[in-house]
Amino acid sequence: MIFHPDVIALLTGSLLTGAMLIYAAFFALMILRRWDLASGSELQVSLERRTYLIATFMAFVCTFQMLSLFLFIKTADGLSVLFSGAMCAAGTLNLNGFGYPTLIMKLLTFVLAGLWLIVNHTDNQGYDYPLIRVKYRLLLATAPLLVIEAALQTGYFLSFQPNVITSCCGSLFGAEGNGAAATLNDLPVFPLLLALVVALALIVASGIYFIWYGRCGDLFAAFVIVLTEVVVQWGFFFAPKSHCDILFSTAARSIAQTVAAAPVFPLLTALAIAFALTLACGGYLLGYGRGGGLFAAFSTATLAWGCIALISAISVYIYALPTHHCPFCILHREYGYIGYILWGTLLCGGVAGLGVGALQPFRGIDSLTTALPAIQRRLTRTAMIFYGAFGGVTLWQIMISKLI
Amino acid sequence: MIELLNVHKTFNQGKPNEHVAIRDVTLAIASRRITVLKGPSGSGKTTLLSILGGMARPTAGRILLFGREITSLPERFLTEIRRGTFGFIFQHFNLVMGISVLENVMLPAYPRGESHLLLRQRALALLKMFGLAARSAAPVEGLSGGEMQRVAIARALINDPQVIIADEPTAHLDTGLSAEFMEQMARLREEGKTIIMASHDPLVCEAAIVNRVVEMRDGRLSAAGVLP
Amino acid sequence: MGSIEKQRSIIDFTLASLLRRKGKNAAFLAVYTLVVFSLASVMFFSQALRKEAVALLADAPELVVQRMVAGRHDLIPLSYVEKIRDIRGVRAVRGRLWGYYYDSLSGANYTLLVPEGFTWGAGNIAVGQGVARSSMAVKGDVMPFRTYDGRLARLRVAGVLPSSTELVSSDLILLSAEDFRILFGVPRRVATDLSVEVANPAEISTIARKIAMMLPDTRPIAREEILRTYDAVFNWRSGILLLILSGALLAFIIFAWDKAAGLSSEERKEIGILKAIGWDTGDVLAMKLWEGASVSLTAFLAGVILAYLHVFTTSAILFEPVLKGWSVLYPKFRLTPYIDLAQLAALFFLTVVPYAVATIIPAWRAATVDPDAVMRG
């Protein structure tokens, strides 16, 4: 166990947010069952009061998740010194089966919390709480994911065994790594990838169904459990590696390899196309008020391509080294902390774009006829500004890169 | 313009100390008139006032404001309407201690998010109207009863409301100040405002300027006489 | 924009009401600042020390080879130097001479070291500031030493090491190889350990393994391992301290919660009035949250700034008694200021976040006060 202050801080933060969300989930259940706007009973009044509390909780959760996302990566980076061969966050995260799953879950819960805040804000504009049920179902869906993330993070930090000199008789560490498990060549990559994709698709589909229609909540819960299983298995199958270079260089075979090995130029072209489509669709939406769903789709595509491009193409230009694909080293001081700007703008733009899509099915609701399109327009503008910043910084980095 | 239809209000529903404050009240308050709710303490006039003013929700029944149903509006919207439509004057004035007269007058307008400068000007204009411009920066603790009364009225007027609601306004005032108060209300009626007052003071109930007296007893209306 | 003006007005009101209740809030603010100060001092101090260690070790040799006899460190024969030098990838091998000397007069333990290129000549020594202080020796004085066979050796203090290096050189005495051997009776053919320079860092572990195989009675220690161990120790130590301080932190959080939850009747009345005159629950909640935010921000900034001054200008003067212990040679040092965003973020998570969580529910309770009660007087 590593008693690093950052680790203690992260665990404390996770514990508190998890507790808050579980508390909120209980009230979500009560609200879903007993909400009746027409009644003036004291129960209804107290439920309405309670929604203020839950909204404040979620605002805190969203802020914490964003902060803890960056602190987590920073901590993993700092702890890389303690493990032979780990040179940056990528290496530390790879030490056991919990590292990358924790990161993915943190990202996911941040996005969900952000979406919740957008839906909540929209709901408040309607005089009859039109989205109240949707909102609280989304909360019920987010709560277990946050708890899973907290558990994964705890597991991650608790299973650390730093390579320090513990015995005075011998202290040789080296390229052997620090653990057993399969080597890279034995990874059953393709089946695992397939399982992960299927699990994610099922979760997203059932989650959306549950949130919009309010049915099959138990099916959704089952898929969440399945996803956790797959993710944990995935984590264990990744052998603890010694060098983050091996993970992200083009030499070896692994899933990240497939991403990293992607040819740079076509990838950047794909990103540029997605980017252009998003901006065009956004402009259309702002001008004519239609195409919200399409915008959300393009925006998500830009988000996905942006992530892939950051790993395999853009980082390469920043490092000026064709084999260095690590997505975390760009957060270092020597690169001017440019990583924060790139990842930050990409994520914020992504959440805003997703928000437009999330609100799209509710355009027909009476009490929101004026408010909802206005909110969507604001979100579109926000997404376009963030993506624009991302595109601008990327272009700038590529142009001043020593690689050209 | 304010209509109450079969309104009930029960406190502590389902508990041993359940108390029915208002029973089946149907009432229409006319605009640009002075209406007085008369009745002994415990008759439910204060509860009725808070329901009329959108401060409390009825347990059953409907409320319409200018024809719009506001019974089940979320608090956010109700308060927004209340801010712009109603001005309250309380029995004990209820000014916020520790801040100046001017700040007290400006307080109800803070949540509206208007420019601080404009708000200040409006508040000063109101205070000038009541002859309190010189005392605008003074802390409220140092004011006399009459001055506090005028500050309370100024505060009620800051958002230019259509309806003024006053709960036992003359309870802590002498005859002279009470008369002054009633004159003030008459003046406000001439300006087009609606006044609703709750009182058991004969000075108020039997004043000539009052258009209508509604009598209450045990949460019910007993008489709804209209005075010319 | 309307909502910005609205928040501005609410913040104005919040700050004014905080100032109105100066006494109650001042005491709380002081405690909050103290908590942040303690945690921040611990974190800054350990991180700065860690950075110093890392910077120092940068100049250390990539490998140090020590000889082990019966599980204990023994002197190493210089004949091993040739054997190691022959290994491919080794740039240079050097025998190092160093040891400890206990001075019964001052009760201090000195570290004696023969540096590469000792310029003062035989019979002369250079001493660190701590040594100079405890033995009350100045440049030009002669210090007496007791050799291994009981004789007296007199060595002249040719120079005192600069105080800028005090953190590492406080208890250090530099001397020539001949004097060292005379003092400790270490024969010519052995050294304390060997320092090995390796050209390519990627080869260190391979070379270390080769050395261990070739000379089975030795253990090679890589610089990276020392670094890692130091790192772990520093982190571990500061983490333990934080856990100990967590008791105080918890008490503070309970205090904060209690204070926030214990709404005085005066405050309750004020909130009731606000709601009666047109503020809704959201506005009052915003006010309460701004209250918490301004207190937190002030305490956080004050605590961090005070901790920075404490650690980097007074060299952690409050920790001195704890760290000094029995040490006679406690160095007077000035740490290089170092703080980064991750430290501040961790501090934020440990202090402001628990405070925020503890005060959300009381803030909400305050905001949901019923204005009806005000109407009834």
C-alpha cells in the first residue's frame, strides 16, 4: 500500500462522492415512485425540496470527477518512479488489472454527471418538471457506475507493490517485470475486444431504453455487472509491462497497438472530416434550428476520432518522435502542459455535443418549447468553440512540430 | 383577479397534531380594490394570506392568478411570479437587522439579476417618496416605529408589484400612524394597485376606504359582505 | 447577463452577512486555516526533501558494488575493479572510501569521505557546518581524532563546506586517502565499496546481473533503486503523517458540520424573511454555498501561503523538534521551493472537499426554511 498523499486524497474523494451518490440514489427511487406534481401534500413539497439537494450533489460529483480524473493521471505519473520500467502514467496504469478500467470509468462517470447537469438545467426551465423521471433514472444509472469506479480505484491502489529495496541481501530488478500473467504474445486479443465492444453496446442501448422509457431497469443493471466483469478480465489479461514505450510503440501487438499502429495521415484526414462535418452541422443547427440528432452523432464521432488521433497521430507530432504514442506524456511540463488543453477541450466539447443529442427526444414537450431549443443552441455553440479550440491547437502543434 | 376554488390547507397531515387551517374556501379578490380579511386569531387569515400571495401551496383546491393556474407550479416559477406580482408587509415589519435601510429596500430585487446601479436608484427614489432619503445609509435598528413602517412599505414596492399584502399592519402602531398607513394604502389603490389586508383592528375593518370585508372563522368564510 | 448580476448580488449579500457575524466566523476560519496549514506543511516539506534527494542522486554513480560477508556489508578488494572494468558497457570503476566516526567529546557521528580529487593535501580536512558547530572548530584549527589502534591523529581544518550544501554535508568530513587509511586501518588493497559508471542506462540491470554472477559475494545497487526507495520512504512517511493528522481533520469536519447545522434562530429568521420577500430556495442555497466557498477559499489560500512561508523561508521550524530527535548535527538548511498543481489538488481534496460535503446538507436545510413561519411572526 502506498501512502502517497495524492493517493489518500483520491481515495477520500472517491469515498465521499460515492457516498453522496448512493444517498441520492435512494431519494431518486422515492421520487420515481411517489412524485405527483398535482398533489399539494406535504410529501410532494418535501420531495420538491429534496430535488435541490440532489442537484447540488450532482454538481459536486461532476466537479470532483473532472478534478479527480486529472489528479488520478498526475498521481499515476508521479508514482511511475516507484516501479522499474514504468516511465510515465501509462506504465503505472498498466501495473495491475484495475488501472485502465478505473480511468475509463472515471471518464464515463464524468460524462454522465455532465449530461445529468444539462438535463437538470433543462428540466428546471419547464413549469411542470417535464424531465424529472428521465433525470432520476439517469442518476440511478450513474450511481452504480460511480461505485464501481471507486471500488476499482481502491483495488488499483491497494494492490501496489513498489520495487523498492526491501531485503539487504539482494535487490535486483530488471526487465523481468513484477508479476506473472500472460506475455504479450499470448493475449487473446480479438475475442476480448469483441466482448468489450458487445458489452458496451448492450449497456448503452439498454441504458438509453431505461432512461427514456423507464422500463427494463433490471436488464440494464445486469449488463452493468457484465461490463464490470469483462473490464476486470480485460485488465487482468494485460500483462504488467515494463516500459510504456512497449505498450504504445508500434512494435508489439495489443489493442492499443492497433490504435497506435494506425497510419497517421489517413487518421488525421478522418478527424478533419468529422470535425468539418460537426462544425457544418452545428452551423446549420444554429441557423435553422434543425439537425440536433445529426449534430450529436457527428460530435460523438469527432470525440472518438479525436481520442484515437491524440494517441496515434497528434502525440507523435508533439513528441517529434514517430514511435512515441503515449497519451499521457503530453501532460508533462516539458511539453508545456499542452495535454491538458487538448484533452480538456476535446472532453468538454464531447459532453456538450452529447448534451444536444440527449435533449433531442424531448423537443416535443409543451413546457419546454421555447427553452429547449435555446439550450440546445447554447450547447452547440459551446461544443463548436471547444472543438474549434481543439482543432486550432492541434493544427498549431502539427505546424510547429519538428517532425515536418 | 385572484381566484381560490375549494381550497383546503392542512398542517401535519396524518400526524397526531393534524390541524386544518383552511376549509373549503372559495374566494375571488377583485383588482384595484382594498379587501380586508377579518377574524379572530386562529381563524386562518394568515394562512389564507400566504396562500393568496403564493407563499404556501394548498393541500387541495385550485388557485388562479389573472386566469392562470398556479396551484402546482414548481417553487422556482411561483417565486418568480410572486416577486413581480406581490409585495408583502408583515406584522412585525421583519426588516433584516444589521444592514442599512437602503439595502433592506433593495433585497427583494436581488434574485431578479438587474443592474445594481439601476436598482439603487429605484430604491432611493422610493425612499425619497417616503421622506427617508436622508436615512438611507442608517442601520435599521436605529429607526422609530413609524420610520420602520415606511421602510417596510418601500420594500414591498421595490419590484413594482400589482398586489400589496399586509398582515396585521396596525398591530404595533398608534392611532395616528395607523391612520397614516390607511391613507398610504388608499393612495396606492389610486395608483392601480390591489390591496389585501388581514386584521381584526376596527380602525382597519371599518375604514371608509375599504371596499370589501371578508369574515373568517375556524378556517371558513362566514360572510362576504361588500361595502361600497 | 442576468444570472451573473444575480450571483453578484447574492455574493455581495453573503460577504456582508459573513462580516456581520465576525466573531463566530473568525474563530472557525482560524481553525480551518490551521488545518490546511498543517497538511500543506507536511506535503510541501516531504515533496521538497524528495526533490532534493532526487537532484542529489542525479550525480550519484549508476551502480554501487558492495561486498557482503555473512549478510553484512564488508570491505571490498580492489582486485575486483579490473574484473568489473572488463564487462562491456562499463565506462569506469572506482574504489570509494567512506565510513563513520564517533566523536565522544561532542557525542556526534561524523561521516568521513574521501572525495575524488581531494585538493587540500594530506593532514588537512574539510568539515561541514554541523561538524564545525558541534566541535566548535574554525578554519585553521586542529581537530584531534582517535585512530583504530588508539593513537592520536591531528588533522587541520583547511576549510569549512559552504552552508548552501548543508542539507547533505552537515555531518561530513572530507579527507585524503592516506589519512583515511591511517585513521581506520583500512589496508591499501581494499575499499569501502566500488562506484561503477555505465554509459547506457538501459544496460544497468544487465551489467548488475553480470557483476552479481561473476562476483557472488557482492551486491550491486542501482541508483534507480535508491531513488525509488527514497521516494517510497518519503511518500510513506508523509502519508503516515497525514493519516495521523486525519484525526484532527475529522474533528474539524465535525466542527464544521455542527456549526453549519446549528442555525441560530436569528439566522433562521433572516432566511425566512428573505424567502418571504421573494428569494426562492435556489437563491438561498446559492447564498449558503457561496458562504462556504468564500470561507474555504480564504482558509485554503491563507493556509497554503503560510505553509509555503513556513517550509521554504523558515525551513519548517515547527517540525524541527520532531525531526531533530537525538541528532546533534541537525542541519540548518534552506529547501528549494517546489510546489506543483498536483500537490494543491491533493490538498484541495483532503481539506476543502470534505468540508464542502459536510456542509451541503446543512446548507440545504437552511435553504428550505419555511417562510410561512415568518408570516406568523
